[in-house]
Amino acid sequence: VAAPAARLAEAAGGVAPLALARACGATRAPEVLLAVVNGLGRTADPAALAALARVDVAAANPDLRAAHEAALLRLDPTRRTDAFVAMLKSPDASLAFAALERLIEITGGDHGVDPMAPNDEALARAAAALASAR
């Protein structure tokens, strides 16, 4: 019940996904956390940035790590793109492809980035597109 409800709240945007996940007591379930992070990243509410700062993704799955960094980029126009670009060229293919999916979501294109063969020109285009999309 928690995951479908969190996805519904994510689609609605706002800080509601975090409140929902807390109310359900399911903030540790990866699919719920992913929906919560996605929902927080789509809101312009300053509370969302503070909520994301409390989410520890260091040991999380690649999709959640990429979603978290993408959400931070969306919410903080001063955030550097370096960490996200590093994900795009990660030797961990799961992380690189998760970051590519977020790049396309944020900027509307892949900018020539190929996670299996990253090149500096494409990564620079991606960084510039991320910076201008905010």
C-alpha cells in the first residue's frame, strides 16, 4: 500500500511524499524512498531541500543515488553539477544509466552521453545543459 500511495503523491508533487512515507512508517523501503525523493525533487518548496538533506543515500541503490543528486540539482540552482557528471561516467553501469535517465528527465536529452563510453565533450554538454535547465 505504501509504494503505490507514495507514487501517487510523487505525481502530485510537493512535500506530501515525505509526510506520506513517514506516516506509513516505510521510509526505508527502496521503492518508497525513490518515490519520495522524486516527489521532493519536483517541488519548489524550500522544505524539500531540507528534507533531502536528511536522506542518506551513501549505501543506497544506484537509482536512488542518481535520483537524490538530480533532486538536489533541481532544488538548488547554486549546486555544482560535478557529482552528477561523475555519476554519468561511473564505472558502475547501473549508476551511470540511472544518472543518464535523470539527465534526460531534467534536460530533455542525452546530449551524446554514452555511459558505456563516456567522452569529455558529451559530459561537458551534459553539465552545461544541467546548469541551464535550472
